[in-house]
Amino acid sequence: MVGSAIIRKLNSIGNCNIITAERKDLDLTNQLSVNTFFKENPIDVVILAAAKVGGIHANNTKPADFIYENLMIEANIIFASYQNRINDVLFLGSSCIYPKNTQQPMSEESLLSGFLEPTNEPYAIAKIAGIKLCESFNRQFSTNYRSLMPTNLYGPNDNFHPMDSHVVPALIGKFHNATKKGEKEVIVWGSGRPRREFLHVDDLASASIFFLSLSDLEIANHTTPMNSHVNVGTGKDYSISELAEIIANSTGFEGNIIFDTEMPDGTLRKLLDVTKMKDLGWSYSIPLDEGIDETYSWFKQNISKLRGFN
Ligand code: GFB
């Protein structure tokens, strides 16, 4: 989802040769394959959009996959970038790096100030390691490895599977199915009370290219060598029950929304402090209801190709 959005954005700007590595062609967890790929391709800038990702249930039930695959991908790519004298890397993390009970909205400085949310601790540890890899190479070798921490993302090419996806695509799939089948109920996990901030992936793509285009001085004025990551979000959050209403409206569902409190809520609130990104000159542009309508249109056009729907 993130990689394809960044490619759309780069193509709209033009003037650059995009080299991609799809999963079927390159196993990023394999160091030898990654090293060979880097040696064989003339790369100036690396955008690390690849990751093992999933929603609360996937993170909670497959912790080994989430920590192992993400650590391997990050270590292989960042080290190969260094070995091949690539000076510019953009690493993409996640808002789950911040402590479960930290002050909201969450500032970059709250990193490593408390315990993590247990449902995604292994994934968060891997993403924190990614930031620290970038910082450590910068500190030791004067590289220019930058890190952006996006809030919960959604958009075209997301995973809409009912069990292992994030909440936005999961609910688009569930509400769509219920509406088509004339069902009277949709089950939404948890209490409906947790609050989340949602960013359309095209906004993240625009933020990523903007962030890469900033000068070293602009970055240095807003970060420190050991707190170098910058948040990307909207600065606005919604309860899961509000989100369910928005998706019900978008999909035309008129039945009842039932909350399954046997399923985990996860962290109660996750809202990013986006002051730094605003001060640097970037703000989001796609409002949630508009982004959900657009994503639902994409979903309907592509449903026959989607895992869990074909
Ligand atoms: O999107 P989500 O899985 O991720 O869940 P997290 C957000 C909230 O939506 C939780 C509720 O309170 C869920 O219980 N929810 C309601 C649902 N219905 C559903 C549903 O059908 N599917 C899903 N998935 N959730 C993830 C992390 O946490 O956030 C990842 O596990 C990553 O590591 C990602 O960082 C951004 O926001 O709780």
C-alpha cells in the first residue's frame, strides 16, 4: 500500500528513475539477496516502505513474525545502503513506537519513556530499532538516514482481510459484505471507545517526498542526533465507534453495529503531535470521510483480486 502510493507520487512528479523490488523477486529478509540487489542496481536514494504489517489481531497472535521479519528487513536494507555508499535513506515506522500511557498527543520526545502497548510490542520494538539503526549510522558515518513515523494508514492496495488487517480496511470489507447480503448486524471488535488517528496513504506519500526534499539544516533544526524521527498524521482522532458510523454511511449499511468486547481494544488513544511536520511546512490534505469514500470505490473496483473476497 505505502510503496505503490509513493510510486504514484514520484510518477506524478517525474524526473526520476524508480527501481522497485517486489516480494516475489527479492526476499528482503535474506541478506545475501539484498546485498546482490544493491550491488546490481544504481541506487541514489532508498525509501524503505516494506514491512511485515497487520492489525491488532495479527500483531497479537504472530509476534515472532512481526519482530523477526521487520528487524531483518531494516538491518539488511540499512546496512546494504551504507555498504553501497548510498547517503539518503527514508525509513518509515509507526505511531505504535510510543509508550502506551504517554501524554496525548504523542510528541517525538516521548519515545522510550515508558512501557509499550502489549498487543504490538514486538512490532514496535522492531520499528524503534529501525530508527536507532538510522541514527547510529548517521552518528558514526555521517549518513543522511531519515525516519518518519506515520499514524494508522489506509487507502488503495490495503489488506482488507477480515482477520489480519487494520480497522479501516477490515470494517470496509465487513460493512460491504453485510450491505450486499442484507445482513442486519456488523460485529466491530473491542468496546468502540479506543481513539485512533487515520491518514490516507497518498498523504503519507506526499509527506515522504516532502521530507526527503528538506535540507540537512532544516532537519537538524527540528531534530537531534538521538531523537531524529518526525511524526506524520492529521492531528485529529476518532473513536472506533465514530469510525464505524463513517464507514457504515460510506457503504450504505443501515443495520446495527455490535461491539465484541472479547476482542482487544489495544491502546486507548493514539494521537500524534504533528507540530514538527507542520513547522517544517507539511500538512495533510485528505479528510477522513473523503478518503474512506475513495478507498471504498477502489475496494469495489478491485474486489475480485482481494484476499478474503475472491
Ligand atoms: O487498526 P487496528 O488493528 O490497530 O485496531 P491498532 C484499531 C482498533 O480498532 C482496536 C478496533 O481497538 C480494534 O479492536 N477494531 C474494531 C478492529 N473492529 C476491528 C476489526 O474488524 N479489525 C481490526 N483490525 N480492528 C496496530 C498495531 O494497532 O496499529 C500495528 O497492531 C500498527 O502494530 C498499527 O502499529 C498502525 O491501532 O490497535
